[in-house]
Amino acid sequence: MTKRHILSRRAFLKKAGAATAASLVNPFQAGAASLEQVDEMPTRPFGRTGVRVPILSFGGSLNLPSLMLRQAFKWGVTYWDTAHSYMGGNSEKLIGKYLKKFPQDRRQIFLVTKSHAWTLDGMSDELEQSLQRLNTDYVDLFFVHSVGDIAELNDAKRAWAEKKKAEGKIRLFGFSTHRNMEACMLGAAKLGWIDAIMMSYNFRLMHRDEMKRAVAACAEAGIGLTAMKTQGGGSLKTGTRTEEEMVDRLLQKGFTDAQAKLKMVWENPNIASICSEMPNMSILMANVAAALNRTPLTSGDRRRLRRYAHETRSDYCRGCTRICEAALNGRAPVGDIMRHLMYWRSYGERHRAQAFFDRLPPGRRIEIAALDYEVVERLCPQQIAIGQLVRQALNEFCA
């Protein structure tokens, strides 16, 4: 992480290829002047860990061709996020293959992996497997994956983290969270030993008072924050007047709606980095262009995004499962169902959703489909048609 990654616009276009450049830079033409002026991937302090990270992180749950990793590295996207479970272990193996070919790059890469194992022995086993797959002696950050209750981060896990740090196998320790995020973040800020958190954070969530308090508390505690799910449910799709006006205004400025959503998150200086899945060179290049461009969003842009978020709130589950799942007495994993349905409908990741539903026993599927969701829907602050969506998901993936 010591070498400076310089990216001139001319080199950027040359390396990306003329065809790709033409398709992606034209929508960003209004930002061309700022691209001329900014030729280095911006970095931010990662809390008070003493580490600086690029503001754009490469998410590794999808395919990771060596060419993509190499180009990301050259463009300064040197924060790489993976997990023991991603692609059945192939994500880590592909990164390991890259590091075997380019071992000199390892010191400049901020490498993150995660474990879904909930026992200490399981975490140790998965860490050892991850290190072997990644062809490295250590990871810069180790996450406990998908925490939904801060009580999961107990003294035993703290002792485990300290032991692995002393062994030189991890530098930092934290967790990712998709549900009850604000409560988990506020709890982590009080613990005093969590280095980093990765949480869903986007134009739909960032203005809520609970999220503002959670981010502020983590910043005060020196916790490094990485935002994920920053598109807030994927591409615009409702066809409302607000959407049409917003897209038109953004394109006039040279932003796509996806780039504007990234820039909205980056406006909060307490968010160190955005973790983004970038499965092809077009998306990688568009996201790098957004990171390099310093043309700010206007108050009107922000206002339209907030209005769009309100108008389409029933399309987005914000992960407050303490409400819906508690009302169902834990009989249905509503948050996980909504999240995996989003993976399929918004991001096209059918295999990821299918893997989740395949793990549900047939009897459990029948029970979940038969539940009465009327009370839960009345409690849902997003006014989501939960019962309808749950049954659609089961029909789609369990038929």
C-alpha cells in the first residue's frame, strides 16, 4: 500500500481500449475536465487503524479473471474483498493465482476475507484454508461474516482475534452486517476492540437518523467503515417522473445514475471505501471514472435521489429484521429471503440466490410459504409486500 498508483486519463483510455472507452467516457463527458486534473486514485484513512485505503474496493463474490485483477491494481483499486465461501472457494483461489504470478503486488494490496463459521475452531480452520488459497501468510482484515446481533462478538472472539494478530495471520478484525446494521454498529462502537465494519449503506439508508448516529459513533470510536450494497437495489426501474427527471439531469452533467449513487456515498468522509462487485471491464472502468471525478452532486441531485428513495421504498428491504422476523417468532428468515431475491432481480446473480434457497429443507419451505404475513406487512416501515415477495421467491427457486 506504499506505492502511489498514478492514472492519467490518456493512459486510462489507452489501457481500457478504444471501444470500451467510447461507450463509457461519453456518458461522463461533462466530467472530463475534472478527470484531466485528478490522476490518482483517492485514498482515505481507515478509521484510526493507521491504514489508508482506496475509496473503491474490488468485491470478489463474482468471477475474478486475472486480467480484471491486474487492471484494477494498475488503476489503484488495491482493496480486494473476498470470503471463504465466495464461489465455493474459487474467489480466494483466483486471487491466490494472481498473487502467485505477481507476488510483488502483495504489499500494496489491502486484502480482506471473511468467515461464516460461528465456532472458534471453525474460524481458525477457515482462516488457514483462506491463507492457503490466497497464497499469502496473512490477511490485512478478517471479517466475521453477516453479523446480525452484536452479542455474537463476545470475549471469546476478541481473544481469538488478538491471538491471530499476535501470530501475524491477520492485521485487523471486524465484521460485515446486512441486517440490524445500526444496532450492530452502535454496539461495536462501545466494545472498543473492533477495527472495521462493512455494512449496507446507500442513498436509501444514509439519511436515516439511526444510520447517521451509527456512522458517527463508529467514526468516533476509530472504526474503519466500508460501504456495500451502494446501488440501493440495483438500476432504476420504476419509470416515475422523479426517475426520469433525475436520470436526465445526471446525464446532462455526465453522470450515470449508478455513478451518482457512488458519489452520494463518497460525500460522507467517514466512509473509507465502497466495496463494489465489478464483474466486467465496463463496470470497473465506470466506477474508477466516478472515483476520479471530483464534480460534486448538487443539492438538487441529492434532493431528487432522496425523493426517488422515498417513492420506491417498497422496492427495498433495509434489513430491519428485528421487526419482521421477531413478529414471526423467527419462523421465516425474511431478511435473507429479501436479500437473495435482490441479488437475483437487481444484480442478476441467480446462482447466489439459488444456493441460499437450496439450503432450505423442503419442509421449511412449505412452512414459510404458509405463514400469514399480514401483521408483518403492517409493521414494515418500508411498506413491502413481504408475503407476496416471499412466495414469489419460493416459486422461482424452489419449484
